[in-house]
Amino acid sequence: MHPTGYIFVLQFALSVVALNYKEIVFVILTQPHPYHISLADRLKREIKIQAIEHQQKKPTVWVTHSHGSWIILPLLSKIAKNHSLTASWAVFCDQHTSFNLPNLLDDLSKYDPNEEIWIGRKLKDIEPTIIHHFAYSDDSEEFVYPNFASGFAMSMALIRTLHHKFQDNKTKSNIEFSIDPSFELANFVWDNGDGSKLIHSDKFCIVSERECATYPNSHDTCGKPISKDAVFFAVKTYHKFHANRVKIVKDTWGRFAKHLQFFSDKNDTSIPSIDLGIKNTERGHCAKTLGILNYLSNNLKDSEVKFVVIADDDTILSVSRLCEVLSCYGDENIALGERYGFNMLAGNGYDYLTGGGGLVLSLDLVRKLAGCDCPTPSSPDDMWLGVCLAKYKIPVIHSPLFHQARPIDYTPEYLAPHRPISFHKHWMIDPVEVYQQWFETDDIMFHNKFKTEAVSHNEL
């Protein structure tokens, strides 16, 4: 072996021996809400406690919910500037990720942090999917992206390169929409095959196992589910869909909603539906959604309702699971659903809740948003709501349990650790079958318990 080869092997061996927790920067992404911040702070404490238990120096742990941090790319410059000389790795996760630090250290020690590499649990689309704009239809076997809930690690060498690439690249102005940050980050790093491909590690787990370095926790509930008395479901529809989509809603999850109202372009007493006097549009539906907000603002006064769910007539959801999740939120203004972003990389964008999987608004917030005006009747209603929320400085709260697409549009490993609340679209699937497979059992159990508790309460 050439002498320089021996030197490289020796340097790599020394770096492996020397690797400790202090050389890892943990980046925990959370959201600007007390519940989410408490989860992130708890994870931060657990990481530091594990380090102490193994007689290691405490690692650096960032908890961030800064604007746009969920896209990851804007964070790389901060990490490169602050930790480039003191750390070897950055590990990214969300507030529901759990760690076994010795296993993580053991796994990272197999790699040279001086190389441009990243490690995680790989996902790949079974077939091109709409949520990824049908990308990589020819080479989907080559392109992989990390399961973000399992966390992933980047060498500092890679972060430095990505930092400079991000600063020089036109990505900031060329990419308008941010939808799936894991997929979009991988696309940026992969760079059509000229960059780094994610290295798969089984130690970045989907479910908890003894040998895991990381794994996602199931999403918490915060005590008893809220009563379905407190939730009003407003469903947007159109007279052409009364006989099919509306019927499916009423035959599936609509059976378990205490307050359910369909808003259409025609009154139909057989449903019944309410005609708001707003002409239907092919897309956007801003005027219709604003009409619903105004109607609810005027008609839910002195109501037991605390939350309003705005859904499409082809949204498939679980009433019981929604009530579980809403137990984590109090009386403050809340806007909850699946988050997308517009012009986030340019620095002047905003978050919004994509509407297909349903979105949740606290009743007080409904009254506030009713004061916003639509640019045009056909403006995208979900983006318009995002602008209104930004105007009132109300943060968008993301939940990966809401889904804009069908179950078949997601990899099974991505869905495995979750208890989904919703899916969207009836296209090329049987929506009744989807509901029965994913939600019906929980909804029936919740409904029966609700009836039992109501009877017991009345007897008192």
C-alpha cells in the first residue's frame, strides 16, 4: 500500500475511535405550540440524560421551530457556520423520534465523517406518485429518500457542501411549493445522480427494536379524547356529487359525526345540503370556503362546538382519531392539518394547510378568518387561508396524520408508525373499503363508548 493510503486508514481509524456524543449535533424540529415544544424539550432532556448515563459529554441539541425550518435546507447554513469545526455529524429528527445513543454512535462510527455522506432509513416510491409530482418515473429504483420520522444523519463534510450549493443555487427562486421536505431534500442532495445518495441503515428503524439507533414513537394523545359534541364537520360538495360522494360520506365516517353539514350549490333536502348562493368553480373554491366560514361564524354562537373541520366530499377520515389528537389542544387559536409551503425557500413565503385531507380550525379562529376577503372566487382556498393565518400571526400546525392523497400513494413504511386521521380522493380506489380498512373499527368503538357515557351521565 502506498504511504498515503496508510495515513488515510490511520486517520479514519482514529476518527472512529475518537467519535463521541459531543461530536454529534442533534436538530429537533418542532412547532410553535406549547404541546409540541414540550415534546421536543422532553426529547432534548432524554438525549442529554442518555449521554450522562454513558459517561459522555453532553451533545449539542437544537430545538427549532423557526419559520421554514421544516424544509431543512435553510438550517444547513446555520449548522455549517456554527458547528463545522467542532462536530462531525448532524442528526435531524422530529419531536416524536426516540434514540438509543450507544447504538447510534456505533452505527455512525462505521463511516468516515470527512466524506460527503448521509445515513437513514430509505424509502422509495413503489410507483410514481402524485404527491411527488410523478418524479423519477424512469429511475425510481435509484432515487431514495429518508423516513424523516426515523431521523437521519449527515456528515459535516456534506453539510458544508450543501450549504455552499444552496447559497449559489437558484433553488430558492425556482421552487415555489414545498410539499414533502424529505423527498425534496433528497432530490437536492441527489442532484440527478451527481450528488450523494442516501445510505440505508437498518438501525434507523420504523418500529422499536432492541438494536435500533432511532425509531419513531406513535403520536401522543393527551388524556381522554374530546367529545364529538365539540367538533363540527363542514363538507364542501357540488350537486353533481350528491348521489355518489355525499352518499359515501354519510355511509362511512359521517355516521359518527355529531355535527355534520354539507355545503353545496343547491339545496337538497334529502341530504340535507345548504346552498350558500355561491356559484361553483372548477377549482380554487375560495368563495365557497369563505361562505362556509361566514355561515359558521354567524350560526355557531353559544355553541358546544370548539373545533370546525373543513373537508372535501371525497375526504375519508376517522372521527375517533381526530378527537384523540384534538385532546392535545386547548382553547387557543389553532389551525391543524397537513402543511405545505409556498415560496418558503425564497424567504418571503408562508405555510398553509392543504385542504384535501381536511383541516381543523378552532371556532374562535373561524370567526377571525371570516373577515378575510378572497382575491377571486376561484383562488385556492387552502393557500388563501394560509395568507390569512400569516396576516393574523397564527402558526400553521402540521400533523403527518392528515393525508392529501390515497393510501396507495404512500410507501407502507411511511404509514407504518402512524395512526392516520385522513386520506383523500376516490380515484381508482374503493373509498368505502379504504374507510373500513383504516378507520371503521376505531370509529365504532368510540361511538359505542360515547353512547355508554351519555347514558351514564343522563342516569346521574
